[in-house]
Amino acid sequence: MTELFIYSVLLVGVLTHLIFAALLYKKINADPHLGFHEKNEWRLKALVFPAYFWFVFKRRT
């Protein structure tokens, strides 16, 4: 039963990570002021720490 709880928490964490990354990825692609290399840098950041960089990106724009 403990394993099931741990796996469900991990699954929710991974799904949350994916949702934040997808939202930030969409926001990055929609920004016309970013150059090609800047977009690639933000995309990499979005894949690694999406929740943190979501707020950093929102503050930047």
C-alpha cells in the first residue's frame, strides 16, 4: 500500500512537471521578441525546472 502511495505521488509530480513545461514551451514559442538562441535557452530551462522558470519568464515579459 505504501508503494502505491509513493508511485501515485511520483506520477502526479511527473504530470505536473509536464504540464508546466508544456505551458511554458507554448508561451516561449508565442513570444516574437525572442531570437532563435534565446528560445532554445528558455526551452531547455523549461524542460529542466518548468515551475521555477515559468515565474521567471512571466516576470521578464
